[in-house]
Amino acid sequence: MSKLKFVRHPHPSTTPADKRAAMLANPGFGRVFSDHMVTIRYSEGKGWHDARIEPRRPIEMDPASAVLHYAQEVFEGLKAYRTADGATMFRPRENARRFQQSAERLAMPTLPEEDFLEAIDQLVSIDRDWIPDGDGSLYVRPFMFANEIFLGVKPSSEYLFIVIASSVGSYFKSGADAVAVWVSQEYTRAAPGGTGAAKCGGNYAASLLAQAEATRHGCDQVVFLDAVERKWVEELGGMNVFFVFNDGSMSTPPLGGTILPGITRSSLITLAKDKGIAVREERYSFDQWKGDAHSGKLREAFACGTAAVVTPIGTVRAPEGEFKIGNGGSGARTEELKTALVDIQRSRAPDPHNWVHRVF
Ligand SMILES: Cc1ncc(COP(=O)(O)O)c(C=O)c1O
């Protein structure tokens, strides 16, 4: 139970049903927003306080707010799904925990798990009508930033936690098809001792130039190699990666502080093990990737994350050339794991690990 008292100020004129239906018809990703938001304030001395559910609106900030200068900001992303009698979310406590870990790395106060969960439950509950039917979902975005008005470089003494929600369809424009990825040789995402394992805005700012380079080369996502040897595959700009081999086994890069510990990644490892599939958390180099794709040892590769779910990787492109994985489309193992995951997320299959959280 959250110790905070969440005060509700419902929107006086929510979006009319017909207008909302038109917005939900083809929402894309991250452009359609629900009617409300949750805010919680933090200040040194007072701690977390002033929790509200209120109409979504612009926030006023002083130009000297710390986040605008030193990027002290962390965020999360998870999806809510429509059910016959309400809504569900997938493993939200894992997001609450990762949010705390990200906050610690950025020298920010940690929001108690129960307050995080209450905040997202409240928003999904009040904006349930914004969950699209069919394959869509409501992407819930909790975030927190430093808003002390001070230009000195130090941890802020004040923070604002906010949750907004966006009705979404497929993340990639290409829908369910296999994506092409660009292996960045010039840029890295995270170095040992850095913030790679934290979900902080700065990591994404630093990835944008590499992502733009990927787009310029006709690719959907950038793949980052490790920052020390520039050799080992780490992860994509916004997702983790798995490899499927011809002996039926799978591998994924190990968590070591430089990649984001994805909740989808951890769920897929569990589901694969449930099915008796051998999964190794093991380093895999770009040269191995290329060699195994050519020899046929590597059968499939896929990206995974909340936004992308499970997306097959068909083509790998780098400055020296490109190669295809399998037939360049999706593979049987990728589809099998995707179905197993999505069926649990959407309450179409039993939930043996108790991952599905109900919102009423
Ligand atoms: C850099 C990065 N890696 C991996 C992931 C996948 O994490 P999750 O499965 O928890 O969404 C994300 C998305 O949140 C991400 O931004």
C-alpha cells in the first residue's frame, strides 16, 4: 500500500468518445496522449508529497531548473492492455525496481515501489478508455527530473515525478516484418562505470547521432558494440538482442553495467528455459555474428523490448557491407517466443510466473 494520499482532480471535459476513437484508429507510437497525468513532488526535508491525478497539461519550468542543464532525469516505459473487465500491466514491479536503480545511479531520491505502482495504477484506471482495441496498448511513461532552480553542479534538492500515457500501435513502421540494423563503428552507447544500465535520458541523447546514421543507411535501429574493445555486441538503441543457433540454443549479451537490464529480455530467458531451450548470457562479437550468419550456424536474431516486443532482425549492415540472417525474415523460434510472451501479456495464456498485474 502506498503511504501517499493521491488527490484526484478529474478532467472537467475529457476528449469526446468519437474524437478519441478517431485518434486511436491508427495511433502510431508516442503521439497520442490520454487525458490525465499523475504528479508527485519531492523536496529535501519533506520527502515525497503532493500526489495528484490531474488533467494532462504543460508544466511550467524555471529556465534554471537543474534538469535543463545537467540532465538529471530517469524514466520507465511499460504497457497496459485492455481486458474484458479492466486492464492489466506486465511485471510493473520490475519497472518500479529498475526506476529506483536508475535514480540511485543519477544521485536522485528513490520513489518507493508502492508509490510507483499506485501512480501507474491510478493513471491506467482513470484513462482506461485510451487503451486501443486489438494489437494496440497504452504505453505508460513514468519519469522524474531535477527541478531545483540552481546552476551549481550537484544533485538537485527538488524533483518532480510524472506519469503520462500514450495510446500506441506498432513501434516499427514496417509492422511485423524483420528489421534492418546498423552496426555503429564510430559511436558507443555506454562505457564500464558509466550509466548504461540506467534508464536515463542522457543515454538516449547520446545515442541519437548513431541512430540518425542508422536511418541514413536505411536501417530501423542502431546496434552498439562495447566501448572498450569495440568488438562485442551489446544492445540496440532501445532494445536488447538475442541470437538463435542451429543446435536450438540461444544467447544474449550478459548484463554487466553497460546494457539496460530489459524486462522483456529477462522474461524471454525464463520462457525459453520453461520450454527446455538452452539460453546462454554470453558475449558475442560482431565477427562471430557475421561468420555464423554466413556459415548457417546462426539461424535467427531478434530484438526485444517493451516498445518493440519481439522483432526479428533480417539484415545487418555495417560500413564494410551487409549480411542477412536466415532467409532475411522471421524465424520459427522468434515467432514461438513472441507468441508465448504476447499471449501471457494479453491474458490469452496461463500466467505461471504471476507476471500479469490487474488494474481495476
Ligand atoms: C536501451 C534499451 N535497451 C533495452 C530495452 C528493453 O527493456 P524492456 O524490455 O524493459 O522494455 C529498452 C527499452 O526500454 C531500452 O531503451
